[in-house]
Amino acid sequence: MNTTVSALLFLLLLDSCPMVFGAPSQGQKSGLLDSQQKKQPVGKGEQNRKIGRRENNAVDSTSSVVDKLLVSYNRQESPNEEKPTEVQIGIYVISFYSVSEKTMDYTLSMYLKLNWQDPRLIFEPIGGKINSIRLGDGRWDDLWTPDVFFVNEKRSGLHSVVRPNTVMKLNTSGHVSYVTKISTTLSCPMELHRYPLDTQLCPMEFESFGYTIDTMYFSWLDPAVEFNPRVSLPQHTITNWTLSDCSVNYPCLEIGFVLQRDVGYYVIQVFMPSSLIVVLSWVSFWINIDKVAERVSLGLVIILTMTTWSTGIQSSLPHVSYIKAIDVWISMCLTFVFASLVEVGIVKALSRKKVEPSVPVSQSMALDEEFVDVEREVQTDNTEINQKGVPKLMNFQRKSKAQKVDDICRMVFPLGFLLFNVWYWTVYTMS
């Protein structure tokens, strides 16, 4: 009992005199908790929330700035009423492909870049730091934009996967930058007289559809044309490009791509096979002139092979009304093959040529009977000689003439084909 009472008195004394025993008061407890919370580091979640709030504030500020600029903005009016608006144009080629001689066109994908200044869109830096803002998707429909189109366009398309591939930026000085991704097929009138040793100039023409040069004019960005380093063509090489101004009543600019055709494909598929067929036709010059069937068969097979091959080649070539370089080559190869077959016929004709009798029989009935008897004796003697010796001698002479033709053709045909090659490659490869 005494022990219990003593314990209760001790607890009452502890509560009434906290400072004596060093126990903290309620105020001191709250101060300690606050100091401990201040010492604890801020978590990543709190940092992300702060960043998100700042971005939202920036977006709200950008939207409010654009909304203020568009309060009295009229997109139907040009930026400068007193003078023409300068629109700078440039492209970045992503891929260049499908150059077609049959349809006379080419296809490429690119970024089209347009820059201009609109004084109505000048604004103060946001927060004193942000000097450029990016407009949201679709906001470019609320602004004045140049009505640029491709004059030589066949078909085009804008990319919208997974969102519209278009960006528009605005800076404090009112300069607008517009970039969009386009895939387009453009016509390219080609001169194919030197095909396949030709070089083509394929244009890309920009023009305003509705604004005249009094309202707007075009100029080139610096640089005007840029290429993806991985751009390559299967049968062409882009050696250069040209820039020109084609403005008359409407602003117009033109880029000309210089496309040089790579002849490697045609060397393997056209020039080498046809050359081998021509050389093969010369084999008949080394076959015995008595082997007529073999020589004729070889010539006919080569003629049919060359004709079939040339027909297949021509089906894949562009159909034009003038003579191309490849037409000259194929025609000359056919000529050489046909000439070798004709030579076989000439040689056979020379070896079979008949020879008239050396002493003709006199048919005159006015001669004396004695003279007639003498003439008949001479005729009989000569006929006997011809039957024994002269036919063999004349046959040898005929074969010698035919063999001489073969010997000449063995030299003339290769030399002629060599001279043709020198002329052909000199004329058609000269720039």
C-alpha cells in the first residue's frame, strides 16, 4: 500500500516539474519536429511535381501570348501591307528514289522549310527568358501562311503518323519558321538521245498559287538544299544541283537536280552480252567452207539469239520517237551478226561457181566439111582434157578464192567492230 502511494506521488511530481528533470515541453517537441522535417531531403516525386507545375505554367503562358496576338489578327491579310513579304525557302532531302524514264518523273521525301516575318506577331520574351515558342498542332491554321505549291507535281502527300509532321515556331521579332514533311512525285522531262550514257536535269519548281510578286516574293535559305548523308540511288548519282529564279507575275524558284546515270548496270546487262554474241558470230570464219550446214546453222542460231535478246531489252526501255544511243549499239551488233551470215552465203556461192569450156564448139554450118572435121577433133581432145585435169584445177582455184574471203573477214570484222567501239564510246561519253 505504501509503495503504491509513493509511486503515484512520484508521477505527479514529474508532471508538475518537467524542467527540473530535463523532459521537453509541448512547444519544444513541436520545434524539434519542425527542425527534423527541414533536415529531411525532398523526394523525387516532389521534384517532378514542381517541374510539371513549371511546364504547365510555361504552356499556359505560351497559350496566353498566342491568344493575345490573335485577338485582332486577320489571317487573310498579308503581313506587310506596304511592301512585299519575303518568304525564304529551303529543303532537306530525306530520300531520293524511283527515277523513271518511262513515266518521266522522280519521287523524293523531304522537309520543306519556309521562313518569313510577320510584324503583327511580335511579343515580349516570356518571363524575360523565353524568346521562341512552338505553336500547338493546328494553330498554324489561324496564321497567315504562304500558298506555296509544286508546279511540276504529279502527286504529293503530307505525313501524319503518328501526329502531323509539321512544326511552326515563332520568336519575339515576329519571325515564323514552318517545317513540314512531304513525299512528292515530280515530272522530269528527259532527253534520251544519249541513253544510257546520259545526264538528266530534274527540276523542282516552287510557286505561289494566289499571291503575286507585289504581295510576296521568294528567296533561298542558307543553305537552300541539304541532303541526308545516306541518300543513294540505284542507277544514278546526284552530282550537283542548280538554283534559279523563275518569277514572272507570281513568285517562283526552281531547284535542278543533276542526275548522272551509272552505266555499270548496262555494261553487264547490255554491252557485254551483245559484244560476246557478235564475237561468237565470227567463229564461222574458221569453219571449213565445205561445212555449209554447220556454218549456216551457227549463223541462224546467233541471229535468232540476238533478235530475241534485243527484243527483251527494248521492252524495258522508254519508247521515244528518236534514236537513242542504245538503239545505235543494238542495231550495229545486229548488223555485224547479219553480215557474218551473209558472208557464209557469199563464200558458198564463190566455191560453186561454174566455169565455161575453154574451147567452144563451133556451130557454124557455113564452114567447109574438112574444117568441121578438124574442129570436132580439137573439141574432142579438149573435152577429154577438161574432164580429167581442168575441173580439179578450177575447183581448187574457186576454193582458194572462197578461203581468201574468209581470211579477209577474219581481219575486217574484228577491226570494224573495234573501230565502231572507239567511235561509239568517244561520241556518247563526251560531255
